[in-house]
Amino acid sequence: MSKFKFINGLIIGGICLWSSAIRAQQAPQLSQYMFHGLFINPAYAGYREQLNVTGVYRNQWTGVEGAPRTGSLAIDGTMNEDRVGLGLNITADRLGATTNLSAYANYAYRIKFDNYEGVPKTLAIGISAGVAQQSLDGTKLSPDETNDLRLLNQRKTVTMPDARVGVLYNTDRFYAGLSVDNIGVHFLKPKKDPERLLPEKKINLYLLAGYLLPLSESLALRPSLLMKNDLAGPSSLDLNMYMLIQQMVWVGATYRTGIGLFNKNVDPRLEKPSAVVVGAQFYLGDRFRLGYSYDRSLNATSTFSPSSHEVSVGILFPRSNEQTLTPRFF
């Protein structure tokens, strides 16, 4: 198997995209998913019950040639007295010579339960449909073996329909959700082709939950977790702790680690990747939000990928004659 300059050192960290027999491909990584829920779960469509626009850009492994770059943009809102959530999200992810583009239309049916002691409860069932495109630009590769004709100067593109499903339950302080992505590209994938150079996408499961713990009128804690499971590759667990100050600033940290699930045959070097994330979100008035997070690897790959940076922005467009809600905690 050829080795390429842009992945020098990253194979140790588990990025083996160029093998013709690759087993698994994790979804693009974002650290601010708790403020960009539509990225991982279609049931988040309309969860703010106002027109909401969010954008995220991630520069991963700063300074490493060919390292991942991810951008995502989403817009969502509600209709039919907030019983239906609609949304659109677009994501572009680049790693070396590969590019992944996806666009999804999201629909969520939102069931509101009668308030009990003044506590609102909502169960949202979401589904999204769209397209996913994978591209490999062989002209950007620098293989050691110049006779590798499968790779040199070739461009490969595959576009397929895709679908995602998810559920989300929340009260004013608690939330929990489960979602599944890559359903279409997994089950509708082309027949096995020895000349297929693009990695096959596998189904990913996302399980998230969190709770808001008020400490005073001006402070609240939000512990949360996210488990991500690639059915053919390594799984990971995020443990988050954020503090909300004066309903205007979120500050907190995440510990991310690999976990073993379902006794999958995974290279031991991929089972326990770990990282720490620190981040903040700033509300500029009632409508605008700016966010930043910094990731640092804690395992062997930190030599090659010292840090990752992520910025986000959010804009709310309240309905006419309606007061803007205080910032949601999820």
C-alpha cells in the first residue's frame, strides 16, 4: 500500500483512508455539536421554536498537511403551532485528497405533552433525506510508488441518496436523544468493485443526554454526554461539563475517549484515542451567538496533531410581536 506525504504520521492515529480494503470511516468531528444539534440528529429541527441559523467551521490538527477541515451550515424553524419542525443542513468535509459533501432536508414531528407542575415536555421524531457525495482527487496525491496507476491523476466521485432518523425528548432541564446516520449510503452502496478507491461509509449511532442544574439565579451547570458508535470501527464517548453565567456566557470542557463496544475487531491503536476540549459561547444580545473551542490530543497522535480549532455562529429570527426566548440550554 502506498504512503502519502499528507498523511505522514496520521496512520498511527488511525486515518487509513487510502487502503483499497478500508473497513470503516468515522463521521466528521465537531466539538460544538451541543449548539449545532441538527448536525447529528434530525429531530432537532425546530427545537428553538424560532427561525434559527447556525454555522460551524473546524480546522483540525493545525499545521498538519492534508488534515481535516469541516464546515456545516443549518437553518431550521417550526410551523403548525410548533408541532412540525423543518430544517436544512449542508456539510463539507475535506481530508487530504478526499472531499465529502452532504445536504439534507429535515422533518420533525413534535409532540407536546401537557405541562405537569409547569414543566413543558416535548418528544420529537425526526427524519431527513438528502444526498451525499464522496470525491477523491488523485492529482493531489504524492505516492512513493509511481506505477500505482489506480491513484495517479485520477478523479473519482460517487453521489448517492442518503437518509437519517432520530428522536429527541426534552423538558426545561433534561434532554436525551438517539440518532442514526448514513442509512442510505450504507444500504444502497454499489456492488463490490476492486477499483473503488473511496472508503465505504458505515452507519453511525449517536446517543446524547444532558441535564441543567441551577446553582443560583445567575449560574447553572450542564453535565452532558455523547456516545458515537461506528458499527465497523472505533467508538467514542464525550463527557461534557459547561457552566451558564448570567444567561449570556457558556464556558466549559469536554473529555473525549475511545470505548470498546460490541467486541469489534479494531486495531488496538484506534481503541483509546483521547482528547480534551475547552470552549465558550457568547450571546451578543438576544439574537446572536458566537462560539469557540480548542481541542488537544492526549494520546500519541498529539506529536502530529497538536491542536484543533473550531468557531461557530448562531442567529435567531424571532417571529413578529414575539419576545425572544432566553438561550436554550441544549
